[in-house]
Amino acid sequence: MTTFRQKRDSLTSLIRLISGSIPLSYSNIFFSNSRLLGILIIAATMLFPLHGITGILGALFSGSWAYLLGADRQSIKKGFYGFNGALTGLAAGYFYTMDMPLLLFLLLTTLFLTLLTIFLNNVFDQHFKLPALSMPFNITASMIMLAGAAISHLTPAENMPLINMQPPLPSDMDTFLSSFSAILFQPNPVSGLLIAAGILIYSRIAFTLMATGFLAAYYIHLFSGIDMNIINAKYLGFNYMFSSLAIGGVFAISGAGSFVLALLASAVTVIITAACVMLLPFPLSPLAIPFNLTVWLFLYALRFRIYPCLNINLSQNSVLSPEESLRKHHEILKQWKKSPITIALPFHGRWQVTQGIDGKVTHKEDWRFAYDFQAVDFNGRSYRSDGLELEDHYSFGLPVISPADGRVHSIKKDVHDNSIGKANTEENWGNYIIIEHAQNYYSCLAHLKKGSIKAAPGQDIKKGEIIAACGNSGRSPYPHIHMQFQVLPKAGAPSSSFEFSNVMTGDEGRTFIPQGNISESSIVQNMVPAADYEEFFPYSLNKIWTYKVTGGKNEKIEEWHTDLDFYGNTFLKSSPEEARLYFQLSGGVLSVKAIEGDDAAGLSLMGSFISEIPFTANDQEITWRSFEPADYGIPTVFKAAIDVLSLVGVSLMADRLYTAETINDEMMLNIRSSLSLKIPFMTFRLKELPVVDMVFKRKAGMKSLKIEGGKEIVLAP
């Protein structure tokens, strides 16, 4: 009985898994994880009932084959196997009548499809770091066209629509709408209108990219004389739509650069489509092959670029809507700015930047992204006495520390230190250490003291660990540290752009740089955190903080507590109005990563004002700035419009000036903000925002938050 129940439960789980994956299989065709969009697409295909059923069966069969072959259950559940199956089923239903021979044929072809999908997914990922996209469908659908002609029991289809599929529309509009549904083998304006409406509801950016991609290709056809029947009669215009969408908002974060590349991708797809039409014999069709080839070529080039390209950032999740990817990117910028690796200065104490980026002496051309540092005293002098001896220079022999966690790749340690004023141009980099911090991401620290390197190749080292001493080897007339980042693990490789994290600058160290470049001649040092900095913020899994939130005549009590999600991320959660504030508190700096949930919660309000907050050992007044996308408190309609306008480089930004001072057990934080509109090459200040004052208290966390003329959040006694 127990065995029977187990088998029954297993079968029930399988049915739920496969059936639940079908809507997601359809939404995956349009790079979406929206179940609602998937259901709408299925409804559109059911305007031709028998044809629509074959698509559902294709998704069902391919998901079942993947399950039986032991494929990843989560991938099946999310429709990653079913979307090629749905397309294959729709192809079979378009060419042949629904009957038993077709069902058997579809069952076998989806088995072939699933095997091919597993093969191509792994080959493309391992060898090219690219997705297989819909190439399994293209190959299998071509096989259906060829093999079907040899099977006499298959009957050519005569699909009958439920309603009139040719409403009175201008021919251009008919072609445009029909292209939305042509990928589903239903090139008609009614199905296309349903799908276009679903995409517009799901993502305004996606709709804009698909529409502009189609229009760009359409006019290229007109002006270049390429056969318009490719769009009007063969209905291959969906290739242009999907290329634009994939490059402009799916595999890249939406922005002006990605939009330019999307239009270029659409143009390239026109050429590939025209060539495929001429190359392939009847009855074969290019199907989605032009789209696949275009996306592979552009994506491969973007993933293996060495230098920044049009300020394009690649997305980490291809089934998020372009709006969600843009929001996630803003969260990453909020936490990390540009790099997931926080880079510290390679020394302790106060040093001066003697040569910075684009320095006049040696930091030019391929080596422009580099810094030279010298230790200085409080009078700004780099040496004592007359400075003619190495030992006169404060830098000589001082510890050099690792700027980030990593593994030593290579070292050189036997080059003699030069006398003051001399330089060794034969061994330009002198003694150096090259550290690998991530794939294709290395730091190089050069001109080190002979014999001082403490690490060996292959050794793991931690951020802040002493690895060598400052010297005067190589092309170095005076003791200093040369630092650069690069994509190649050899001395002399071209430098790459990078930014420092948590740096104090100025003679008195009163300006905090959370993330950014540092200017030549400035005095810099790493931020020194307060010994008990964690006590300034609600950071305990065993405690509840109670706050009184007031605004006008309204007053409410809100409780906050710290929790961890499934992935180990730390967040504050509020109740009864539920909001989550994801944060990181390390190295003395509080960074807000994301805000989710109810915007009306006091927790959401508090998090919206925080970028980074340094809890330093320095009791002096310190200042810092942030200039970030303004995602909180913007009306939904206005936010949707700004999201679409991001394609032409338009964004709303919050410009904030922070001033903090610690007295005894309290840190007082004053925030002055303005809202700005950023367009390419210009920024316009729209309005000043209310001043905000916050107080953080040791062992109490946030004590109070007051907005000028607005809400107030106070820790309840």
C-alpha cells in the first residue's frame, strides 16, 4: 500500500510539474517568466484550436522527455525545455492535420528535440558561454518539413480559425501585428494583437524594442531594395523583433548604448535573413535562424570585449523583464557601483597620489588607468633631510597590502632598488606581484623593494594582508607604489578601469569616497572603521526594534527585526506593513542593497535615503556624496515612462550630500538631496528635496529619522 501511495504521489508530482511548466514554456519564447503572459499566448494560439493543441502537446511531450532523461527539475519547471517543444508542436500543427499519425510523429520528434536541446545547451555553454536559444527548434522544425514529406499517413493541415483573421487594417499595420505571432506559426493580426497587448502589459521596454527593431528593419528593406516579401509573405519579420529585444533589453541592461546595439542587431538580421532565404531550398524556411545567429555574434563579442562598449552592461538573468533587469542593475550600482570587488588602497596610513589616471609621465594610452603613491608627513613632504638616500623617503620599506582577496599569479623579487634619481628602464616594472581577484581580473603592484615579497605564486591572500614592502626598483626614480588592474596576467599588460572603495581623502581625511576614482595630488587613506560599528545599526537575529512612525495626524507602531533569506542575504523586515531592506554591514560601512515590499512602511522610507553610511573611528565631521537612480517614491506611471526613456539615456537621479559627525555614542547624519533629470551629455536639477536628519546610537541602532515638514520615525522606549 505504501509503495502504491509513493508511486501515486510521484505521478501526481510529475503531472503538476509538467502541466505547471506549460504557461512558462510559452512565456519563455518571449524571454519572460510571466505565467500570465504565457496563458495569454496560449489563448492567442487557440484561435486556431487544433493548431493550438499541438503546441501544448509539444510543450507537454518535451517536458516529459526531459524528466525521463533526468534533466534538472527546476529547468523543466521554469519551461526551459518546454519552449522549444511548444514551438515544435506549433510547427507540426501548422503543416499537418491533428490525428494519431501526427501524435506519434510529434512524440518522436520531441524526443529528438529534447536530446538535441540537452546537447546544444551544454556544448554552447561550455565552449562558447552562450545560450542555445531556439536553435533546437530550428533544426527539429526543419526535420519535420523534410521527414514529414516521406510519411504518407500525415495529412496536410487545413486549420480553421474561430473568427475572421483578416480585419480591415492598413497593410503595414497588418504585417506589423502579424509579425508578433509569426513565431507561433500564426501570422495573422488578431493573434498578433493579443500577443502585442500581452507584451505591452508585461514590459513597455520589451514592446518598444520589438517595435523599433521591426521598423528599423522595415525601412532598411525599403531603402536598400531587399525583397519585402520576406516580411509581407514569408512573415520572417519576427526575427528583427527578437534580435532587437534580446540585444537591447534581455541579455543587456536597457540603456542608450544597448538601444543603439539593438538597432544594429536588427539591421544585421536583415542581411542574414535575406541570405538564408536565398540559400535554403524549398520547403525549408530560415525560421528563427537569423535571430539566433545575430544574437550569438553580438553576445559573444560583448562577453569577450576588453574595453567598455557604449556603456553596455550584460544582464545576469535572461528571463527577467527589461524593467526588472534595469531595477536589479540599479540595486547592484547602489551596492557595488561598478565592480563586485571592493578595492582598497594598497597601504596603511596617509599617502599622496603622485600620478593618477592619465598622468603626464607614464600613465598614458594603454596604461592610463593606474596610480602612483608616496607616503607623506603632515606637512606634505615625502622625505626627511635632503632626500638623497632611499631611507630618507618615508615610503621606502613601508608595508604594501593586498587591495582585495585573491590568489597570487606571479611575482618578481630580485631586481635591485635604484639610487634616488636613477631608473632601470631595462626592467621597467622592477619587482612586482600580480594577483588574480576574479576571472580575467588582475591587480599589479610594482616597483617593490628587492626581496620583500612575502607571497608565492598560487598562494591565497586576504584583503589587507601584508604582501611586500615599497621599494624603488625598475623605472622608478624615487620610492613609490605603482598600482593598476588588468585583464592579462603579465607585467606590462594594458591597464583596465577600476575604482577604489571606502577611501578617506583630504589633508584631514574628512571626505569619504564610497566608490570612485581619486584625483592626482590628493592625500588618501583607507577608512578605519569604529571598533564597535555593528552596534550602530539594528543587526541582531534575536532582537525586535519598535518604532513610532508619525506623519501629519497619523501615527502607527512598526516593528523591525533582522532575518536571513534562503541564499544567506541579511535583511530587516517590518510589520504590520511588510517591507524588506536588504543590507550589508562590513568593514565599518552600511550599504543598502535593495528595498522590497510596501512603500508606505517606515522601513522603506528609511532605506530610501541610505546609499552608504561609514561608521568610522574618526570623530571629526565627514562628508560624502551619492548620485544614483531615483527608484523610490516615484509614481508608477511616471516610473514606467522613465523606464522606456532609459533606452535613449534618460533617467531620474537623486543627488545627495551626506554630513556625519559622531559625538560620544551617537552619530548625527544630515542628508540634503535634489532630484535631477539625466539625459545624454547633460543633467538638469528639477527640485530640492526635504532635508533629512538621522541619528544612530550605539547598542540601540537607528534612534530617529526626521524629514523636514514630513514624517518622523522614532525608536520607541
